[in-house]
Amino acid sequence: MQPHVMKAMHDWRMSWDDQQSAAQEAFTTAFPALTPAEKCQCYGPTLRWKKPGEGEGKVCLDDHGRATIEFEHVPKAAVGQAMKETWGADWFDEGPGGFAEAEPGPYHYEDEQTYAEYEFDVHDDGTVTFGISYVKIDDMVTILDELEQALAEHRTA
């Protein structure tokens, strides 16, 4: 490879690494419980969290700069509040009260424009396990921030 092409490739790689670091910083600013972890199947930077009574999960980046979140057993009221603030209610056919009032069962939505995928499983025990895949960094930061605010309110209630 020609030296000037090698330099251009190196410059791009350094910029990409900086963007991934900035994305992780944005994620942890929005949701402080996230901490660095080993990579997941996304092959990119991964953050994990676990907090008794609030759930556990991970956020990772893929090689295309898209974020994926997989959270388990998060209080239904907090998920409902966060999702309602982010998208409004009934985007996922969960009903006009949002996930806070959703019946137990699976809810799924695929965005044909962005290729993002949203999966929510409302459990009988009052928790929700959900995955949101292939979303833009700024959308993930918004979701994480809304969820952190909802969990903070849940903590003080």
C-alpha cells in the first residue's frame, strides 16, 4: 500500500476510535451505571450494568456505528415512562398507556427506514426485558437518559 494511502487509512482509524470512545462517554453520561466490559457479538465496545431491583444489561456498538441495547428485568413502570417520553404511547401496539400498563407478552417493531429493531417482553412479575438494535448513537443516548431519569424517580418512590 502506498504511504499516503496508509496514512489516510491510519487517520480514518484514529478518528473511528475517537468516535467510539465519545459514544461510550455519551452512553455512560446518560446512564451512569454502565461500565466497560468485554466485547459482545457486536465486535465493538461494550458497556454492562447490573443493579438489584433495577435490572441488568449491556450496550454495545457495532462496526457500522450503530448501537444495541439489551436490558433484562427492568421495572415496567420505569420502562413505560422512558418509552412514553421517547416515542409516545402505542408505537409497539402496547396500548394507550404505554409499557407501564402493557399486558404481559412480546412486542416487536422493525423500522424499515433505519433497519432498527425493537423487542420488548413484558413479564408477569412487573419487569420488562428489551432489546433495541441498530440505532443511531444520539437515539441510544436519548433512550438511556430517559430510562435513567425514570429509574431515578422509581428509586425515590
